[in-house]
Amino acid sequence: MATQRTFSIIKPDATRRNLTGAINAKIEEAGLRIVGQKRIHMTKAQAEAFYAVHAERPFYNDLVSFMISGPVVVQVLEGENAVAAYRQVMGATNPADADEGTIRKAFAESIEANSVHGSDSDENAGIEINHFFTEDEIVG
Ligand code: CMP
């Protein structure tokens, strides 16, 4: 597998607890490079558009409210097999199911306040990166 990019969000529960550096350390220890990064406060429209795929799910409104409850750090990560590599570092969506050593096992508070988001496919990584980054903001 060649070098690939994935999209990451450090969520409001993590920025509130000052965990950006600790999460970035786990990302870098896993061999992923942070080639784009900015701290933003998502608008409601941005959060709704980003999670549109979940619009029919019962947790959608709460998820959108949570994602705009504080600042987030949006990131582009680059490395070998980056989509799968980052999903492994993040751990399972529900921290109760996450393996030892993963970001969610270490830091997540709940299935909603689960500290990080990562793309689930190469195609979605491209789409998600384009939601928040222009090509000149990504420096490999
Ligand atoms: P994320 O990877 O950002 O993608 C969708 C998010 O919905 C997910 O992480 C969870 O934080 C959140 N979520 C909240 N409730 C649920 C649920 N019951 N099942 C799956 N995801 C949920």
C-alpha cells in the first residue's frame, strides 16, 4: 500500500481536557505524519454537512450539538496505509470496546464524546479533507 492520507478530528471533549498534544503523540508514535492541522470552532452548518451520512440516525442531533460545543482540531494525516493505521490507533468507536493503548481507550469519555474521528475509507478521506482543507494548507 502506497502513502495515503486520512482525515482526523480531535473532538471537543479532548480539546476541553487539553489532550491535543497527548493525542498527537500517539498519532506520531504510530508513524503517521500530521501534514495539515488547524484548530477551529465548527459552525452548526459545517457539523451537519460533515455528518450528513448519519442524518437519519437517532444520535444525529446530539452528535451535531456535541461537535459544536467547543473547539476541535481538524487534521490531515499521511503515512503507509493511513486510513487503516489511524483506525487502529483510534480504537473502537465505543471506548468500552477499545483495545489497550488506543486513543479512545486512553481518553474517550463515551461513545459520543470519543475524543477523535477518523475516515473509514480512502474515498471518504478525500471527501472529508476537502470539507476543511485547501491543498495549499497541506504540507507533506
Ligand atoms: P465518528 O467516527 O465521529 O462518527 C460518527 C460519530 O457518531 C461516532 O464517531 C460517535 O462519536 C457518534 N455516535 C454517537 N452515538 C453513536 C452510536 N450509538 N453509534 C455510533 N456512533 C455514535
